[in-house]
Amino acid sequence: MRNFRPKSKPEAGRRSGRRRRAIKALVTALPPACGVARPYGPDASNRARGRRRGQAVSTTTSTYLSIENNLSSYQRMVESQPAVKTATAYYAANIGNVNSISDLVNNYRLLSYALDAYGLGNQVQNKALVTKVLEGGTTSPNALANTLGNPNWAKFAAAFNFAAGASSISSAGAVSTTKSNYVEQTLETDEGQQDVGVQLALYFQRVAPTITSSYNVLGDKNLLEAFQTIFGVTLNSNGNIDSNAAIVNRLMPVSDLSNPTKLKQLTERFTAEYTLDYGPGGVDSGSPITAVSGTGTTTNTNAATSIMSSIISGNSTFGGSSAGSSLDSTLLSAMQNLPFGG
């Protein structure tokens, strides 16, 4: 990972433009069975599908703005989904029967709903961890929920604070909050199935106003991804945390995140930069990409080399035809002479 260095917009723009046009030309010439995938920062399992919407006229920005301007309508659509209605009804009807941490942890449907509401749905099988988190609460800075690295654990533990009495988690207000969180998480996840950029934008808009320190950005991989995309920087993960926090605070003061106008500007800037990086024909040259063929995958730090290495093989076949005859030799020769370096 490269050290923090702002992009030189004119030069970087020209270079990235050449890269995008050249790689788009090459990818267009690839046989249908050859695809290109790139890992996704906040969730490695999602990056590969991050730009399915690239085939449509819609962009990350236009989709995000549509949701932002009609958020209540989108939320109602999510609430009306049969699976969401069923899960919510069960939670509302049964959470009042929970009198202990054990009761919650041992009811799969209740626990699944509660964890999903705080972005921790993939931990539903990890009962031991959930139990320890809830038992430790959040009062002590050394509590497990405060030391796991994922801020969602602390939010989850605070919401399900059994030390305040079991009735505190089943009050009308608590149930309403959990339901709202569940709907929002479902909306973001649904959008992420089509465009990870929209999912990140919605997350940034929702979570950014709640942070109190630039260190919170460093501790939240989604916020950090958004920050780095907005400002075109990459913080050194092995660097001094105080120095990284100072960079975040200088470029994106916490006070800006509680200002609705500035938050809106930052979020829209994120969607615009994300579309440039990962939109139709867009390839982020700063990270490796993986060229996927019918016979396997090859990862390389050079986009053109990565793609070509997966298709220039006498034994590779795509849909029954030889890869060697699928590309024009003039195109390959031209690609080899293009400057792909940063």
C-alpha cells in the first residue's frame, strides 16, 4: 500500500483516462467467457460484483441521489418485502419474552434480526462471542465491545444492555430503533448487490455524522474506504496512527460531518469519484485486478499484463474457441506499448 499522497489531478487524470480507454478497448475485445474482477475494500466478497450496474445508463451518483431524494419511499419498499415483514413481525412479537442474554443468544431468529440491525449478521453463529460482548457491556474502555475494532459491536452492546434490565431491550422505543436499523441495513445490502458504491455512500451518509474523532474513521473500514475515495489518497496501514488521524482531520474535519450541507457534498463527491474509478470502463490502477478466464485466475499489478496473461495461451479456450484467435494481434501489440505506470 502506497503512502499518503494526494493525486495530481491534471497528470493523474490524463493517465487514468488513457488507462481506462485502453483497457476498455481490450476488455471489449475479450470473448464473453472472460471477465474482470477486483477485490472490494470494505468487504472482499463484494468487490467482484461492484459494478454490475455499469451495463446500465445509471451511475453510482444518480442511483444514490434517487434514493436520497426518495428515502422514505425506498424504506417502505424494503419494509413491504415479505421476508422483512415476517422477520420484523416475529421480532416485535417475541423480543418481550427475552429475559436474559442466554434467551436472546439461543433464539436464532431474534439474534439474527438483532445482529442484522447492527451490521453483524455474519456473526449469528458465533454465540460465544456475542455472549461475551453483551456480558461486558460498554461502560469500560476495555470492554470487549470497545476493543474488537468494529464499532458496530459497541453499538450492538449498547442497544442490548441487559445490565439496565431486560425490559429495556423490548420497550417500544428500543424495538422501533432496531426495526429502523434493520430496514436501513437491508436497504444498503440490497443496493450493494447491484452497486457497492451506492451501499458505501448510504453507509457514509448514515454513520459519518455519528463519529466523534478522526480515529473513528481509521477504525471503520467502510468510512476509511469512503474517505480515501473522496480525497484520492491511500493511508499507509503500517504508518503512525496519529499521523494518519491528523491527515483525516485535516482533509475531513469531524465538524464537517455533522453539517448536513457539507456531508451531502462529501457523499456526492464520493459517488462521483467511485464512478470514475469503478464505473463502465473504469479500472483502479492503484490496486491489482484479477483476470478471470475459463481455466483459472491470474493476479498482477499491471492491468494490461493481468488481462493479457489470462488470454494469451495456446491451451486456453473460451466457449470452445481458441483464445489465440479471439483477439486482434494489432490490438495486443498496441496494448503492450501503452504506458500503464502510475
